[in-house]
Amino acid sequence: MSIETELQARAESKCELCGATENLGVYEVPDSPNEGADASVFVCDTCRDQIENPDHVDANHWRCLNDSMWSQVPAVQVVAWRMLNRLKGEGWPQDLLDMMYLEDDVRAWAEAGADSAADAVVHRDCNGAVLEAGDTVTLIKDLNVKGGGFTAKRGTAVRGIRLVADNAEHIEGRVSGQQIVILTQFVKKSN
């Protein structure tokens, strides 16, 4: 029996991630300790494209992982864990990750193949421009600085920002001589 036939039977002719029934094929999960069907999942073209091309990811498509993360198939669990990790900046995937349980060997497989470039947190300003460490940004709103006892005024330039590595919504910068955390939704990148 071919791997595709075996996966088709296991998946009941549906995408093992989102449940789609058209344009299905084999996706070999990278860094698998297994071979054959145990190292692969049966997925639709939409899921495959978004797994392989992080720029094409539609976070709402992956709400399907709320169901598929409970699969008993280790390869499906690994792909679900990796996609939830990639999307955890959205908020809701972190809740699912907190609930998800993986056996030690499955977790090791998931972590081994987690693509650092795909998992990289991308910081964007209010207009969607990508922010980088050292950039200058301008505040677009008056911000009350908690614990600082002052308000950072709209139009204030914050030079030499630092990115918070694990949170795409936070940057750090110095305002009125004090280092503060600023939400990216309240800044725009200066040219």
C-alpha cells in the first residue's frame, strides 16, 4: 500500500488539519524520527501552502487546530504545535498551546523542526510597516506611563527602539529619560 493510500484511509479522505475534502496530498513533516505514513500528514493545498510559506499565513484559517490538535496521530500533533507556535502572537493560539499535551518524544520532534525563521516575531507599527531594532518611531497617541508618573505626548519621537523578542506587540524605548514598554499599535515608523 502506498503512503498516500495509507494516509487517505487514516484521514478518511479529509485534510487532517482543517477537514477540507479537495486538493489533498501528502505532506512529509520535517525532522521526523519515523518514516512513511508515520512521518506524514494528509493535507489540503491551502494548509500546505501556509505551512511552507509563512508569508501566506491566514491566522483565522488555523482556528481549525482547535479540533485537530487533539488528534492521536503524532505527525498531526507536531504540525499543529508548530503552527500554533508560529501564530502565538495572535493571542488565541497561546491558549491552545497551554492546553496541548505532547508526549516527550513528540515534543522533541516538534521542537527539533520548529523553523526559527518562521517562528520569528515580526514587529509592525500601526500602518503595518516592519520595525527593526534601532529604528525611530513617533507616538500617534498620548500614552499614560504607568509607574512613570507622566504622559508620553503624541508626536514624541522615540529613537533607538529595542524589540521585545517574544511579543510582536511590544517595543522598548526611552521617553523623557525613562525606559518604557510601548505597544506597537501606538507608534508609526519614522523615515
